[in-house]
Amino acid sequence: MSQTNNNHAIEARNLNIYYGDFLAVRDVNLKIKQRKITAIIGPSGCGKSTMLRAFNRMNELVPTAHTEGEVLYHGKNIYASEVDPVEVRCRIGMVFQKPNPFPKSIYENVAWGARINGYQGNIDELVEQSLRASALWNEVKDKLGQSGLSLSGGQQQRLCIARTIAVKPDIILMDEPASALDPIATLKIEELMREISKDYTIIVVTHNMQQAARVSDFTAFFNLGEDRAGVLEEYDKTKNLFTNPAKQTTEDYISGRFG
Amino acid sequence: MKTLSPRETFDRQLAELKDQLLILGSMVEQITLDAVDALKCRDTEAARRAYLYDQKINDKRFEIESACITIIATQQPLARDLRLLASVLEVATELERMGDYAKGVARICLLMKDQPPIKPITDLPRMAELATDMLHRALGAFVATDADQAAQITEDDDAVDELYNQINRVLLTYMISDPSTIDRANYLTWAAHNLERMADRVTNICERTIYVATGEMKELDVSDDELNKL
């Protein structure tokens, strides 16, 4: 697929997301910069995770969910009828809140996705590359045959990142990737995000404002509208949003006045 | 049942910090008026007291700095809270330096104690009153985050500068007509200079108020016309 020429990896246009009759996210227009980290913050129930999942059609796994509007990836609407959602999820990977390695060996965890997608290259090399990229190689290189579940929580999460990287995505979506981890493991994940953002576009949902401030280049603040639908309230460089937000509601949220 | 506010502790800490800053400000006002009064009345005892009082100002400044750093570390402030706390550190430093200027005036009083007066001191107390009044209002604007008032206060700096220039002219005339006054006139010029600098630092506080209110860092005292004369 051709590269977009405007430095945007993906773009939501007039996006509405429903669960049944309930409008969960209303009329979002959001352009995500390539090879940067964009954080999505906002109070509980404002549609952050729903928005994140819209970027790789994960909401479709919820039976009542439906989406209006467009999500443009390389200029093409990923919701167009001819697009295969599995292909979308290969290009736009996801890392979840709770580390969820397969009950298989460390090696197989990383090799699995590539193998089922018919990867033709050297799988050993791919596994090593991906584990190196996720800063886990040195810790696991001598025990690749052990179960992925034998690792610590932080290591498991980095294994999941390695698994995502192994299918060579463009974009990695992260839903609260460090909320189940201790502070040191959290900082390691954040360092890893910084490191891999040289090669990948990252969109991260986080409840932790300091994490958004530390790790992201851009921040999108979502809030609940009067009709309880999530709306994009403010979107700016992280530096601006956390030192001098344009809107009073953003100021109130990041200063802990509500949320 | 009492509703829990998520910022109750934080807001209380910020209010206490502002109170402490106002206390430091009133200490600086006091030492300035005392030092200038001592100089005017040639009261070396009062000058000595003012000189020593500066230590209390230094201690207070460290106390505020320490409280501020603790709040930053424990509350991880953002947006306006962050701008306020960063500015409190700055304003406390400005106040401490103002205390040093006042101490300098007290020192001049002690240095001149054995020498006869050149003339009755009238303009320096007026300068001190103007400068401390500016300071008082500037701190009020700072704790109220009132950018408009802050911008207005800086305009009064012209009156202080005017007095400073006038004092300089008068003292220069003394020095020219009677070189034996050079020593004493120099001391008084120095005292006037300290008060003039103090008013300049009030402008810095007003700049911080505008920064807290708007997020904009801008210089208020851009004396282009002064530069043009050079």
C-alpha cells in the first residue's frame, strides 16, 4: 500500500460508534501522526477504548456495535465492504490491558501470528528480532521453550508487544498497557514505547495522566457530552495540553476536578 | 454526609502556600520601609535590626521553596496548578532578592553613621512607599491570578524610575558643587538604585501572574524608548 503523503498514519472522519441504540462516540475527527505516540485520555465511560478499537475494527467483535463515518488508513476506508478485517488487524495490531500470552512457549507466542499469516522468511530470525525490539531478548534468550505464562507480568506484556511486532504492523494500539504492572515494569513499557515509536505509530489509551504526559507526543482528550456520548474535546501536542490546555474542561479534568 | 472533593487536600496546600507567600511579601515590605526610615532618621539601631531581619526573610523563602517542591512531588500538578507552583518558586526568589536590596539600604545607613547628612532625605521614603505599594498589589494580583491588575501595576514603575532619576540629578549637583559630598552622595545613589531595582522585580512578579493566568510568558518592561536614547 502507498504511504500517505501528509504524515498521518490513520484518520477518523465523522466517526460515530453505537452499541445498539446507544451512541458511545459522537462525530470524531482525529488525525494520528505517523511514528509518533498519541495518547487518548478522558474520564471513565467517555469512549476512549471504543475509539481505540475503532482503529482496527475490533468493535465488530461486540455483536450490537456498529460504526458510521470513516477510518482512513493509507487513504482507504477500513470499513469499506471489500476490506477484510483480519488484514486490517495485521496492519494495525493491539496490546491489551492485561498481558495475555498464549499458553504456549515464549518462542511460539511470537512465531504464531507470523506463521498463521504464512510468513515465508526465517522464523527464528523473526522471533529474535521481535524479542530484541521489545527489549525482552536478553531476559528470555536461554529459555525460549518455556511457557510464556512463566514470565513476570511486565515481561508478559513485553512478550505481547513482541507478538504484535512480529506480524509487522504499521500501527500499534495499546489499551492501558501498563495498568496491571508495577511502577518499574510500567517505566520499562514506557521506554519500550518510546523506542519502538521510531518504527511504529502508537496510539495508547491511559487513565494515568502522568503516563500520557511522560510518554506521548500528542494527546487527545475525550469527554462525555450532554447526551452521554463520548466526544473529542481537545487534541494537541502533549506539551501544550498538559501545561496550557485550551479548554476549561480539559484543565478541570487534568487537574483532577472531575473524572 | 460530606461529599468528597478530589482536590480538597491539594487545594488546601495551594491556599496555604499562597498565604505563606503573602507573609513573605509583607516581611519584605516591612524591612524596606524600616531600612529607609532608619536611613532617613539616621537610626543605626533600627538599621542593625533591619539588616539582621533579612535572615528571617531568607529562611522563609527556603520554607516556601521546600513546601512548593513537596507539593510538586506529591501532587504531580498539571496545567494552571503547575504554572502556579513553578511561579511560586520564581516569586519567592524575587522576594528574597528584594529583601537583600533592603538589607543593602540598612547597610548604607550603618556605613554613613559618622558622617554629617548632605540634605534631609525626602525622596527615598517616597520611592520606598511607591515600591512597597506596588509589591503589595502585585502579590494580591498574583494570589488572585488577576492578569489585568498585574499588567496595570507595572505602569507604576515609571513613577519609581522618575523619582530615581530626580534623586540622581540632585545628588549629582551636590557632588559637582562640593566634592567632599561625593562619598555620601554615592551611598545615597546606591540606596536609590536598590529601590529602583526592587520595583523592577515587582514587574517580574506581575509577569509571573500573567503566565499563571494565561500560560503566556512575556516581558512587560520592554523599555524600547530607553534604548533608543542610547
